[in-house]
Amino acid sequence: MNPEKMFAGKSAIVTGAGQGIGFEIVRQLVLQGARVILNDQDTALADSAAGKIRQEVEGLSNGAIAGGVGSGMDRNVVGDRSPGGTCVALPGDASDIGFIGQMIDTAVSRFGQLDIVIANAGITLFGDFLSYTPESFFKVLQVNLGGSFFLAQQAALQMKQQGNGGSILFTSSVTGHQAHKNLAAYGMSKAALEMLARNLVIELSPYRITVNAVAPGATLTERTADDAGYEKTWSAITPLGRPASTLDIANAALFLVSPLARHITGQTLVIDGGWTATSPSPY
């Protein structure tokens, strides 16, 4: 097996992938040969993300990272004839049941099958428990739990029909393992995703579908870059001396949906530089 093309011929859906961890997961999948539906609720962000990956893959096919865009190519498709894979931007609300079905249908119609689903879309709504509003609570549950649950359900039905197995991955968080100030609803939703991964082992293993989760700790993304003290604070309290990069998380995610993890299911992999072993507060 060529590790650089481990996902050649595989097709995937990754939600919440316009930037940050989701973007890097899509990028690595495509560079390793996968055909990917890149979803984000923000249309401009989804198109931009696909364009960035297109430029990189086409650059590689031309022997230079900064290669140009080929003419006559769908603006949302990454290098159909390149050494890497394919990336189709599909913006929309990943917690909407109708749109979830559209993502499944698009993957199958464009690529002929669906092998991998990574439910990465999620929202973080901070708030004190005693004043947290029902609107915020149910929004967190709709996106973080409802979207992930029904995407996994619809993907599993497609994978069952295909008869070739598959891989489903949820994005949890260290806040599902350790209490974190003002994140009661968010942490609850992430812990629930890990239990969902364990529970689905019972129902999906007969169809050779693995279900796992990754639980990132502090990670440097576009969002956390807005916090001037974020990197310094988390470097000081993380045993390995730094927050994670998006590539650190993507590497773990790709492992769990790869053939290397074909006998791993119902598990959560924490990627936090050792923080949950000591759990000092960032406040």
C-alpha cells in the first residue's frame, strides 16, 4: 500500500470544512487520492476552500505547488486528472435533514459510491449555566448532535446498500472529557457524540462500518488566532508545550478512516498534547 495514495478510489463527505480542522482533513484526503464533498454553511468559504485545494493539487500535477488553474474545469472541482483526488464544494446547513440527503446523493452521483463520512460541523456557544438560553441550548444540540446523528444514519444506509463497508468519524472535543467554564451544553454534546460512536458499534459492525471519534484539544485555527493570548496560554499548560496544529488533528482523523484502522471501532482518540492527563485551567 502506498501511504501517499492510501485513499485513492475512495469517496468522502466532510462537513464544516471551510477552514480549520475540517479544511485540513479534506486537504489531506484529497492529496492522498480521495474524492471529497467539502461542506460548509458559508458558501463563499466553501468555494474558497475548494479553490485553495484545487490550486495546490494542480500545482503538484504540474510539478510546482503554485501551479495555475486549468481552463474549462468546474470551479469547485479539484484536479480530476491530477495525482491527487477530487474536491467538490457543497455549501449548506449540515444539520438540515433534507440537505444531509442532498450531500449523500451528490457524493454517490459524482463519485459512484460513499466510503467515508466525517461529521465535523459544530458550533460553540459559550454561556454561564445559570443564564444559558433555550435557544442557545437547542441550537448546539441541533448542529452538534442532530446533524452528526442523521448524517451518520443516512451514510450508513448508503454504505449498507453498497455492501462494501465504510468509515464514519465524529469530531468530539476534550470538553467532553474535562469540565470547561461556560461550555456545559457544548461539552455535553461532545460527550454524547463519543457515546454515539460506541453505541453504533452494535448496529453497524455487521455491515463492516467502523464508527469512531476524534477529540481535539486546544488547536491553532483561524478562529483561535483571533484570541491574542491563546497560543501562549495553551503552550504553557499543555505538557507537550504547544497547542495542536490542524494537521495534528487531520493526521489522527485520517488514520481512523484509513485501512490501517480497519479493526478499530467505537473508540475516541484524544489529540491534546497530554492536556487531559493534567487538565490545568486556561483561566
